Amino acid sequence: MKYQKLLLLLAVFQFAMLFSQIGNVEKNYTDYFDNEREVPYLHLNKTRFLKGESV
């Protein structure tokens, strides 16, 4: 009986943790794609490189 109460308490706690994060996932997903993205550019002093030549 003692272990059944403990297991029930743990199960309720797990379900509470699971359902508490549902709204946050959707918000974080939309916030991630609303951010502006940086576009990196690489500027080199040469227009052509030979095979085996280091950049």
C-alpha cells in the first residue's frame, strides 16, 4: 500500500510536468523562426585558388 501511494504520487507529478510544458514549446518554436538571421560573408583577396592551395 505504501508503494502504491508513492507510485501514484510520482505518476501525477510526471503528468503535471508533461502538461506544463505544452504551451512553452509552441511559443518557443514560433519565437525561434521569428528571429532575424545573420548572413555571413567571406571576403577573400583572390578570385581563384589552385588545387591544394590554402585559403
